[in-house]
Amino acid sequence: MNELQNLATFVSEIKLENVPKEVVAAAKMCILDTLSTALGGVTNSMFQSIKEVYLKTEKDGNGGISLWGDKREASLRTVTFLNGMSGHILELDDVHINSKTHIGTVVIPAAWTLAQYLQKSGNDLIEAVICGYEVMARIGMGFGVSSHRNLGWHVTGTAGTFGSAAACGKLLGFTPAQMTAAFGLAGTQSCSTWAFLSDGATNKILHPGRAAVSGLESCLLVKGGMRGSAHILDAEDGGIFPMMSREYDYSMVDKDLGAVYEILNVDKKPYPCCRSTHCAIEGALNLRKTYHIDPETIDHVEVYTYLVGLKQCGLSNSSKEPHAATEAKFSTPYLVATAFLTGKVGLSDFEQAKINNTKRQELLKKVVIKEDPIFTERYPHHWGCRVEVTLKNGCTYSQEIKDASGSVTAPLTPEQMTAKALSCCEIYHSEQVKELVYTLLNLESCSVLPDLSALKPVTQP
């Protein structure tokens, strides 16, 4: 298909000096956001255990490439895989809403690790990151967001392989033919589903890690002489668009290519949980503040949202009765209850004791999530909702949120982004983190990438 080949040609031929300045600035902000959330997640106990298992297979961590937040080394593929997972742990990574993809946690670990291995410059990294965002977003939009999701696919994994391949192929100097071959190999490795919601399983962080390393390996295989199909999206027998969606659109793959940069349409999360809960959180926070609502006076709460938001964060038993962090992060009832009770939602709200707090568990059972066709129709361009709270005295108050904080229409300021980065990285020495933030915001001046292994957590879990 010409659309995929056009995308491959675009990636091969793009030059950073011809990219608009606002696109370069957006890429640096995406890099800062992804690295800070990833570094903040490295002390997660499950991730630490996984890392130890993998490093044991590589002679206790002597493989040539250093890990983020860890002085030990491993192979190129293992470091890409582990860094990709760490970026998704806190649920604070960015979201391209028109494709429903978490791009940063796939593209940036792949690009950074390969750039480190190849001793590339900051400009080289920025260029690769822009390519990765453009490709992953466009493949994700092409899948048809609602249909792809409602069939059970997690697009961060299915489109992510393409984004990683684009970033890595750019760093390797691939021709359009090589890039097309890599896309074919990336697509044949597309995977990841939403089954984890059924029982609060902990494998969601696997999806970006696997996508990141699969895209890298696609490029390595091309270097070795393998070729993936140029018809990976549209082949009559095995094309993944018709296999994975009933509403796919090939034209989205190269529509306005070079004129519209999708990296400018990326949300940055202020709350460490599923993006589909953020409008409900803000609705509850606004109602609490505006009407001085005492949680003890609440009779019930109704949240009206889009179908995917209902399925993802309000329909399963684990979202209705969360008892683990992986469940609470995908529970609109829990997050609305938390917002009404505390007036905020932060990382500490996913500690076991707080999730099982009696008041939170009692209030969340009064929160009901429903679909409103109006919000379903607006999705995925707007992930809005309406929160209605009814008090025991019969008074009802309502708040509609069209787009949550951190969206393209309500962006976080540079100061808020810096504050978020510092907050995510509280486990490190503050001066080290401040220096890293400064370096990342001036990445064009770096002839080599900063050493992220030098940031060692002050305290281990």
C-alpha cells in the first residue's frame, strides 16, 4: 500500500533543520516527561524483581548499555525492554488521544537506548523521537480508535511496534525500502490486549516494553537481511488493519504528512491513573470546591462518559471494587471517591492502605458510571464526561468537563511540567534531577546523551 511506503519515505528523508521549532520544543518536552516518569517508576517492587531476573541471565548486569537509574549494564535489547516498562509504571506517561496511544514510553526508551549505543547526539535523538511519534500516532489513528479498543486490543502495543521501528530506523539511517521492511516486521509483532482488566493483572507495563524492543529488533532483522511485508496493514490474508478493527482507515497513515505533526497533539497527565478517569476526577474536584461538599453528605454520584471510558474504568468488577493499585488506577468510582474525600489525586493514593480505607470503599460504592452517547460521539477527539452528585438533602449538582488538564486545549505550563518531573523524581537527589531537567530542555547542545545511570535512588524499596 502506498500509505505505508509514504510514511517510510517521510521518516527516511526528514531532517531536523526543516522541522518547525514548536515541534522540536514539543519533542524535548515529551522526552523530559517520559524520562521523569520512567525514573520515578524504577523503584517499583515488581519492576525491581523483573529486572533482577533479566540481569541474572546476562551475567549479573555486564552487557554494555546502562539502565536508567541503575549503574548496572545489560544488552541493547534488554535495556530497551526494561526502560520501556519503567515508563508505564506510574501511569503518568503521555497520551496521544486521537490514537489512544502512550507514545513516549515506547518510542523514547527505544530511541534513547539505541542512540546511546550508537553514540548519537541530542539532535539525532530529537529527530528520531519526532519520527517515532509521527508513525505511532498515525498507525494508531488508522486502526480506528473505538473499534480497535472495543475488540480488546491495546493500541500502545499494536501501534507501538511501528513507532519504535521508525525511531530506530531513523537512527540507523534506513532508506525508504529498509524502513518499509522494518514496518512490515514491526506489524507482524503487533500485540497486547486489555484482558488484564478482568482480574487486575499486572502485565500492562509489558505492552510498551514489548513494543519498544520489537520495533528495535525489526530494524536489527532488516540489517541482517530480513524483509517484512509492505502490505502488513492491508494484505487480503493477514493485513492487521482489517484483522484488528472494523473501522480502520488507511488514509490516516499519511494524511497531511509533513504538514501536521501529531507530536503537537499529545496530552500530558497530571494524575497517575488511566487518562479515561481524568475528566471525572476534575469534575469531582470542581464540585467539591465550588459547592463546599462534605463527602459525608453525598447520597450518590453518577458519572456519564463515553463507551470506552465505561468499559475501561467502570464496568469490570475490579473497577467497581478495587483492592490493588492496578485496579484502582482503572477505577473511576475509586478516583471520584478519592477526589471528593481528599480534594486531590496523587501517587500516594495508590498505596494499599489508602485503597482499602473504609471511607473510600464506602463512598466508591455510591458512584455509578454510565455511557452518554454524546460523549461517545465526541470520542476520541474529546475524552469528556459529566459528573452529577446528589446529596442526602436532595440537592443535585453537575459539572461537565470537555477536556482534562494536560490536554492540547488545556495544556500544562512549562513550569507545571518541570514541577511534575521533579515530583516524579523525588527518590533522587534534587540537584541531580534539576541538572537533568536543564540538560533535557537544552538537548540540542548535547554531543552525547546524559548518563541516566548516574541517577541512583536515594532509598531503595
